[in-house]
Amino acid sequence: MTTLPDTQPLATQSTPVAPQGVFITFEGIDGAGKSSHIGALADAWRARGHTVTLTREPGGTPLAEKLRTLLLSDAMDPLSEALLMFAARRDHLTQVIEPALARGEVVISDRFTDATFAYQGGGRGFDWQVLQTLENWVQAQPDGGTRQPDLTLWFDLAPAVAAQRLAGARAPDKFESESAAFFSRVAAGYARRCASQPARFARIEADQPRDQVWADVLAAVRNHGCWQASPGQAA
Ligand code: TMP
């Protein structure tokens, strides 16, 4: 009598690593409460056996972090601000994001290009069309496409509630010091961007208890098909 092998045939084994990597971004106005969930999501992916690059914008490389320091402190005109955001992004993409995705890793970024549309486009009123041109240049792919996240978790919170959460937390930076009207325009910028690319966005209702927000984050990742099964774990 033959005994059954104790390993599954290859054809029915789950794929351990996403072949082209997975790119997830978190977005929202300052004070929306995304920070703790970013770390938790990275831990959840690691627990499933994946290598995670946890990063942020502006920033993520030595050069981009220098630009971040300028961007978050120095006053400048909206075009300079947009160009520096995209310069930082270009370095971040070429040095960190694209190589990690090519290795099949999970990249989680605290903000990406939607923030430029929301803050520079919505908040500052900078030309949306010019931002789209810059996006296409900076995020150009060899196949002629434009790099976009696989999933963007947009933490949506009323600007007044976000301002209350931020009050007294720490010394505000250049953006956090902006007016309520500015953050209303930023929120509208996020809504506009979400409406233009609804398939990759998940809107997270951020004005809920933390556990419910976390449950919504996990559900969004699952529903977008990002959650590749790791060996021995259910998707
Ligand atoms: P944070 O990392 O603490 O959220 O700070 C980054 C700030 O920079 C935040 O206020 C949003 C702003 N920002 C832009 O204005 N445009 C951008 O493209 C990005 C990535 C961030």
C-alpha cells in the first residue's frame, strides 16, 4: 500500500510571495489618525511571511528627507513646493519603491502622489493639469504607464475633528499650521482624486473607535485582493 505524501503538490500550494510586489499608500489630512495603523499593517504583512518596506513621503531616502526638512519648514511658492515634492518622489521611487516592488516585496508608504493633488492642488489651488503632467513624468513606467499604488487607504475625517486631535500634540509644522479653510480644500482635493480613480481607493471612515478603523483597514486590504496567502496561512 502506498502512503500519501505529507506535502501538497505544487499546483495546489499557495503562492508565498507576491511576484510583482504590492504597493499600498495611506492618505488623509493631518490629524486623520493613520500613523498607528500604518505600523500595524506592516506587522500584519510580516506575520504572513512577507518582507515589508515601510516608508513615507516626502522622504524615504537621504536626499528626499533633506527635501522634506525644507518642505515642512520653509515658505515657498506653490510651483516650487510641487516641484520639490516630485523631486523627492522621484528619488524615493527610483531608490526605494521600484527596487522593492521588483523584488516582490510589500511597500507601504505614509503618503504618495495623492497628497500632492490634495495639498498642492486642493490646498494651494495649484493647477491640477500640471500636477498630472509631473505625475506622468516622475512615475513613468517602461511600458508607458504611470506607477500608481495598488491600494490607497484614504482616512477621511472632518477637518474640524482633525484640528481638535492635533491641538496641543506638538509644535505644528508648516502644513499643520494652515487654516481650517486650507484643510477643507485639501479634503476636497482627496475626494476629487478618489472620484477620478475609485478602483484603487478605499475610503476609511476615520471618525470611529480605533478598533473599528483597524477592522476597516484589514477589510479594505482583503477586498482589494492584496492579501496574498503566506505558507500555512489563510488569505
Ligand atoms: P506627515 O508625514 O507628518 O504627514 O507630513 C507631511 C506633510 O507634507 C503633510 O502635512 C502633508 C504634506 N505633503 C504635501 O503637501 N504634499 C505631498 O505631496 C506630500 C507627500 C505631503
